[in-house]
Amino acid sequence: MPGGMQLKAEVLSTSACALCGACLDWCPYLKNIEDHLVLRFDCPVEHGRCYSVCPRTLTDWQAINERYLADVPYDSDIGAYQTVFRVRRLQPIQDQQDGGTVSTLLQTALDNNMVEGVLITGSGDPLTPQPYLADQEEDIRKAAGSRFLASPSLRKIMEAREKGMEKLAVVGRPCQVQALRKMDYNKPADSPPLDVLSIGLFCMWSLSWSFKDYLASTYPDLTFLRMAIPQHAVELYTNEGIKQIPVETVQSYIRPGCRYCLDMTSELADISVGAFEPEAGWNTVIVRTERGRELLDKAREANLLQIEEYPSEELERLRGASHNKKVRGLRNIKQAVDEQKLTPFIDLSSSPYREIIAESSAKEGF
Amino acid sequence: MTMQLSKDPLNVIICGVGGQGNILASELLASALVEKGYFTTVGETYGASQRGGSVMSHVRISARKQYSALIPRGEAHIIIGFEPIETLRVAREYGNSQTKVIFDPRPNYPLSVLIGEAVYPEIEAIVKELRYLCGSVQVLEATRLAQEAGNAQAANILLMGALTAMPEIPLQAEDYSQVLSQRFKGDVYDLNQKVFDLGYKQIAV
Amino acid sequence: MEWMVTVNEPGKTFLMQGNEAIVRGALEAGVRFAAAYPGSPSSEILTMLGHVADEMNLYAEWSTNENCAFQACMGASFGGVRALCVVKQNGLLTIGDALHTAALSGCKGGVVLLTADDPNAHSSTNEFDSRHQARAAGIPLLEPATFQEAKDMIVYGFELSEKIGQVVMVRSVTRICHGRGNVTLGELPESPSSPVPIGEWDKLIAINWFHDVLWAKLDQAQELFEESPFNWYSGPEQPELLIITSGTGWLYSVEAVETLGLEDKVGILKLGCTWPLPEKLVLKYLCKSPRVLVVEEVDPFLEQNVANIIAHNPGLNVQLYGRYKKSALPQSFELNPDVVLNALATLMDITYQSSKTGEVPAEAVVNIPPRDLTFCAGCPHRASFFLLKQTLRIHEGNGVVMGDIGCYTMGGQRAGHFLLHSLACMGAGINMGEGLGQLTRFGFNQPVLALAGDSTFFHSCLPGLVNARYHDSNMLFVILDNSATAMTGFQPHPGIPVNCMGQPANAMSIEKIVEAIGCPVTVADPYEIEATTQVVYDLIKKPGMKVLILRQPCATLAVRSKGRRKVWVDPELCRGDNCGCGRFCSKTWGCPGNIWNNQTGKAEIDEVVCVGCGVCASLCPAGAIKVEGGEA
């Protein structure tokens, strides 16, 4: 297993980094300010943890699927899953994103001692993501609301270990969920036990922190409350009402690493949560593993969530959107690999990538 | 007592690392010699005056006249080393098959070793090469002895004690003590005198 | 030793350092005023004069730069007292205009300009021959060959200076300044020179009309040099080879002749007065030998002036050898006995064999690791360079760093992670940065940083700062304030409230000056590595001229006043070679206090070297380095 120098060569210097944060904190050589994550000094270690947990180094994703989602029916568009639901909180909370499902699931996990703490991203600033460990309800509420700037929140896993936590819930982007599975899959034999219940978010992309500079220079006198991305629009909620930001402008701030992503719905998570597009105030929830199912059931039993059947046309749309993200991602990966700007982190000749590439090239003259 | 030296000029090199008191040691020695009536020249080489860099003093003693501040290659009669690899460096360039060497085996690690890019050689290997290069080689744990006596930083004075005891050096122990008392007072003088005597005893027969 | 320079025991012989001998010479000459800027190998001179100023009733100052120093000496000279200005080779170039105009105006009280060259650049960026400046400016030049002459020539120099009314240069080199040898003391005057009132018609003006006067003074000096006790010949009546030599070349030549047994074949003409050359004396000996070897440091200055004499005396049949075109000696680097021995042996067709060491079999040859220069344990520059390097890497903008002269110059090497991109002379950092920072308008978008120390700031950065602010260059000027002129030995500068004579001085605040000039200024502590990294990161994202002061006293000074805290490594926690460390403290942080134990495979602290700053403890990824005790 290679080390920090290879990580730098293959991931950090090639813009492949997804800013999941898994490599940070244990290592004194890797450091970030905002979304700049670099090897600040040369690392002499030949076999490094960093390389083994990074979702952008070559991985046998099929083997990982088989380990953690063995008996779950596999779907090539949205990953292995049991059921998809339409969900929302019965009692709304302030600042909740869409249906407030994530906050509710976290609270449920804590209340039922399924976990000792949760790793979430939030802060007093509605735009800036700060990861932190919490075990109290009011701390979870603070994290309510999505933030679209990338945060390397998995850096906090180390802190959880140091605090002696053995069971942790983590809310993460798809790349972070991938890293969490790799952390467990590749962990050394003598590593202290850390059982992670993963709540994966839906994600199309995340933004570079230079977006904040853009907002500060474009709207210098406004206070930002939160950001939302309903279909085909980007809304900025400010103290002077809602500002519409052109989608193209926002897209110019997408992190380069996001363009290689093939996972829209956090396919490796225990349970995945995203916005329910047809109707505001609801979430789409994909139950994957038994633990995910258990979590949702407990929230249902406690009368915290309203859980409804998922409309089939919306499922088709969801699967289509996820499929399209894979097509785009693979196209970007293949192009970058051909131009020798990227070391592939997936085996392009394996399923389902091979099929998707073949299908797309037939359609578009790839 | 005759002024005549066994060799004229008598060439002594005192070498080590910056911060070990190399310059003070050579200055004390040379002052004692001038007091005794000898012409003494001391040449210092200390790079960018930085702690941790190589330092060497060339001390040239004559009953007849003032010599230049640098000893020609291969012409050092005595080498006193405060540090092992510095001693070897100096011996290779300025030593010959008759040179007498006394050195402290306590390493002072260069940056290249600290960062793991170079390996500090074994002291036995250094002694072995020195024995091939020079006439006689003696290891003297000056820092350890000085530390036991009360101050590791006084290793330089201890080595001057050892040097003074060598037959080639036309000084008695009291000559050096006089110079010490001119510069140090009270506890500092006592410690330096004690450490000097300790070094002298290591060599005197 | 200091007490040696003030003791009133004429005829007593001591072991003195060359710089001490110069101080003694100044005191014997009744110097009342001394000014200098620190520069190796000359720094000890003014330091010592400062220490004895009170006792000897004289004034000494570390001027803000050499220009201030030299012209202050001219001012004092105008007031009738004898003034000594001390510069190193690079400082001599700083006073170029001042020196030439001073030579034109002449002086009243004697002025001796002691310039210290550094052949081989042991403590300098370059090796440089100051003697050219004496000739260029048109002032007499003396070169001591021994420690005794280092003292005696100062006395002679002041007498000469007052006799002809001209500044006199005495040129020393590292081997004299920092070497030690026998010096016999002369007499100290009753009291040093006293001020003389300046009348309405007393002038000290440089106008070109005096150019002929300047030549006349040189002619006068030349006459005196013909009889000077510093020039003499020793050797056979008709030498086969004549060595003409000055400065340190003399002792090397004497030793070479003695070692090769050539006393009856080779003669040595030693010159202590080398501009203007005592031509009659030189001619006298040039006539006696068909071959001449000139031995000198650094350039073939003497050699080319002798060649000039030969050219004007076509009857002579002389073959000249020396450093010019490497005809006998190398053209660069320091002389030593071996170089001169080999040159002489070659010219006299003898083989010279130095004594040899015993043979060492190949397998016994030890691989000696090199000893790179590094910052002292606890040096704040180590912290500054570490955080600047990591900030630029994290910023990912290919920041460019312009360096300057001081301890921090070493940051351009491994100890500072090779941070510096450029290096020239004092004040170059900010000026080069200003220029580069103007290229943003042409598409240059890399962050520009310039460094300077606190002493360098006062010495030469003030005009640069004004310039950069006035033109609003896109750059970050980082002042590394360790409260000392550390590289040369902790001399005070205008930011330090005590001067070289131990008296209170009107120290000034760097940030107030910067604010007054109009630059936004931030002050941060380099020991707080992570917090200060964020400060630098935020600053380099902003446009325009910005100043950051990284302030933390020099560790060597701090230890003297505060004592050391104990620092140690808990081996249970130390990760050593493993992933998550990789010897981060000794390998990447690189402080000489952080050492590695090969037997245990753990990091350790070298107690003899560690000063207790505690920065390594803040960097250890395992929290294995502990700090306790002493003052924070």
C-alpha cells in the first residue's frame, strides 16, 4: 500500500481529491486550509494509511460492496438498496433542509443508543461548513440545513477515536461514505474498534470556498442565511430576501474533483437521504442495510417521521439522474486518463463502468 | 628552562562544532603560551558564525617568530577534537602518520543525520580510521567527565587540561591556571579549574 | 580580552585578536568617535569600543547603516576629533558616493576607514577586494600583515590622515581580524583628541576643483611611504625570484621560502603601504630580479599596479607572476600556506611534498555526513520558514519569496525548506519584491513575498518600503523581528532601547513606522505555527502592499535572560518511523534539539542543545513531546 508521496502524485496534484477528509488528522504531512488540501512537506513513509482510505485511489469497489451490502439487491443506477421512501418530520424544526430527515435520524440513533455520538457538519455560519462531534440534541439542530461548500469532515474521525467512542453516526457526502467503508475495510488488525453508522447524502457536486469570496465581493453588504438548490435554480436566502444566482455562475465554482464522481446517492451508505424533487419539504430516503432499516423503523416507532410510499415515476427520474451523473463522470475520467492527467481510481474495464462507457460512446461518439 | 620546542613551529588544531567553546579554549591556551614568552598565532575558521557549524582553530607555536594563521596540509602535530566526525575531517586533511590525536567521542549530530538522510558513523569506525591515518589516537570522554564534575559545557576546558599535559606543550598546569584566574572568578573559576585538573590527570604520567 | 585593550602598560605583550589589536590601535591614537554597522569579520571592533567607551571617554555607535556611520565620522572629523569608521567589504560599497566625495573634500581630524575583507566568503555572500575602492576614490591604503601591524597601522594611519588631510583606508582580512597573535602595546595618550571649533570660513566641501588637490595628497603620501617602516625587504642581494607581497600574503610567503629552503634564492619585498605604491622602493627591487611573484588577497590589485610600474619603465626585463590569469596562483578563493608553497615550488622547479597520513584501506574509510548550516535550536526563523513554506504550498498559488541578508538568509537552504527564490544584498528583498509585484497588470498572478530582518529593515528597507507603498505593489513584506542583529553577534539596532555603550537609546517601533508610511500592518508570533499560517494565508489573498511582522526574540538571547524549559519525549506516545509521523520532528521540523535514537526507534530531545521553546511539542502529531517548567 503506497504512502503520502503517491497520494500527492495520484490524487492531490491531479485535482482528483474529493475533499472527504479521511486522510487528515492522523498525519502531520497532510493539511488543509478551507478546500486546499496538500502534502505540506514530503512524507518518508512507504505504506500509508492515507492512501488506503482515500476514495480516489484505485479500489476494488465490488469487493467493498460484497462486504457491506452482501445480501442487498443491487441496482446499477442507484446502488444496492431495499426500499425507497418519501419521508418528512412530523414536527418541523427551524432551518431544516427539505424534510428534516437527517436531523431526526441522528437524534433517533442517539436516543436509542445505537451510537455514542454523531459527526456532522454545521456551524453558526450558514455557508461555511465546520465538522464537529455531537451527542446532544441542540448541537444537532445547529447543523440543520445543507451547506454546499465542501468540507473535509472525516478529519474528525480521529477525534472520535481519541474520545474513546466505539459507535458513531456519520453524515457524509458519497465520497465520504466511500472513504468510511475503505477505512473499515483496510483497517489494521490492532486498530481499536470503531463502528460507523453512515447516513449518506445525495450529492451532484460541492463548491470551492472561493465561492464565498465571490459572494462577499458581489453582495458585500448582505448577511447570508442559507442556500438552496431547488431544481434548476440556486437560491441565496439573505436578510434582504432571496437572491437568484445563475446556475452557470455557481457551476463555475464546482470543485474539479467532483467532476470525476460516479455516485449521486451515496450507494455504500447504511441509509441515504436527499431532497424529494417533486414537492418541497420532503426527503427521498433509500434504505440499504439492516442497520439503516433499523434506524428508520425506530424513528417511525417514535412517531418522529412521516414515511410514505415512493412514486414510481420519481424513482425512474432519480435513477435516470444518477445514471447521467455516472455517464458524465466516466466521460471526464476517461478523458483525463487518456490525457495522462489522472490515475484512475476505478478499473475502467470492469462492470458496470465498461458497459456505461460503451453505451455512451454508442450514443454520443465518445 | 629552555624555550626550545620539540618542533618549531608546533602546530596544534583544536576542532569541533560551533557552540562548544572551541574559540575560548584556543584563546586561553594561546594566551598562556604568550605569557610564557612564545610567539603564538591562532587562526579561526568558523563559517557563518552559526551554532552547529564546523569550527577549527589552528594554533601555531614558535620560540623564534610569528607564523601565519593557517597550518599547511598534513602538518598538524597534535589534534584535539571536541567532536568525532570533525576530528576525522581535520585529521584527513591536516594530520600525518606522526600526529597525536585526542578526541571526545560524544557525537553532535549534523542536520543531515537528524533528518535521516545520512547516518552518523560508529565511533569504533572513526577510531579505526584515525589509527590508520595518524600516529596515536586517544578517546577521552570530556563531555561526560565534565558533566559529572558539574557542567557539560566545560568539556572544552577539560580537553585543554589534557592538551597541557602532553609533553610537546611547553606549559605547566599552573601556567594555564593563571590564565583561567584572569578570566573567571568565584564558582565559575573553581569549576573550570576542577575540570582542567581532571583533564590534565587523564594524560599526565 | 577587553581589559588588554585599555590597560596602560606600554611594552607588555599579550595574545590579541586582530580586531582587538585594531581597537587598541584606535585607543593609542586617541580616537574620540567610532561608528560602524555590524559585518563579519569586523563586528567585534565597534562592540569592544562600545564597551570601553565610558572608561576611555569616547563615543561609539552602531549606526543604522554604513553610510550613516561613515558620514558621521566625517562630521566628527570636521569637529576636529579623530574618527574611526569600520565596515566590512560589502559595507564599503554601500558608502561609495560618500567615500568619493569625502576624498575630494578631505578631512580635519584624522579619519581612518577600516575595511574588513572576507576571502573565501566564510561569512559573506561573496569575496571582494576593498583595495580597488581606495584607488578609485584616491585615498591612501595600508594593509596589515600581522596582528602587531593591525594595531600599529591604525596609529600610523591617523597620523598620516592628519598630515595630509585625507581619509586613510586600512584594509584587513578575516585571518587578521579573527586570528590571534602576539601584540606588544604602545602608549595610551593622556586624553583622546578633543573637538576644535569650526570657524565661519572653515569648510569641508566636495567640489571637483579639488581633484588636483586630491592627487597632490596622494603624491605626498607616496613620498612618506618610501620611508615607511611597514615596507621592507629581506633576502639575498640578487634574488633569482622576487616575491612582492602584502597583507596575509607575507607570512605565507615567508613560510613557503623557509619550508622549501630557498632563503638564499628568493627575496621578499613586504609592502604595508599599497596605494599609492612607493614606486622608488619597488623599482629598486624590481631591478634585481628577472622574475617576480606577487602574493596577495583577493584580486591581483598589487600585481596590476606593479605591472603598471613595469610598463612605465621599459628598461626593466621582468616576468610577472601572480593571480592575474592564474599565472601562478588561483584567481579565486583564499590563500593559504599550501597554495603559496606549491606556486613557489613550481616557479623554482622544486618538488614539494607535504607530510602524509598513513594509508587507509578502502573498507576502513568512514562515510562522514556533511554538516549543513542550520538555525540554532529554538530559532524563530525555523518557525517562520516552516509556516511560510506550508502556507504557500497550501495556497497552491506558486508564491515567490525574495530573500535578504541576515540569519534568515539560511532559510534559502535545507533548514528553511529552500524557501527563498532570490538573494542579493541588504534591502534587495523588498525592492525586488516591489518590482515583481507590479507585474499583476500583465497577468502575473503568483503571490509575491519579501523578507527582511529587523536590523535589515532599518539598514536599507525604509526607502524600499516607501517605494512599495507609494506605488502600491502587490506584495506581502514579512519582517522577521527577533529583536537583534543576530547573525553578526547580537548588536543593537534602532529597535533596541540600549545602545552599544550600554546607555538608554530612543528605540522606535517598526509597526508605527510602517503605519506612518500608510501600509496595513499585522503582527503575529511565528511560534504559533497554525494560527500564523492562517494569518499569512488570508493576507496573500488580498491585493496591494501589506506588511506582516513575525515577532519572537532570538532563542539564544531569550535563553540567557529567561532560562530553559525542560522538554522531553514520551516514548510510549512517540510514533517514530510509523505512518502518522515518519520522524516529523527531526526530519521535517529539523531542530538540532530533536534527535533520533536508532536503538529505540524513538525521537528524543538533546538536553544540551534544546532551549525549551516548545514549538516541536505543538507540531508532534501524537502529542508525545512534553514541555514544563520555567517561564512561558
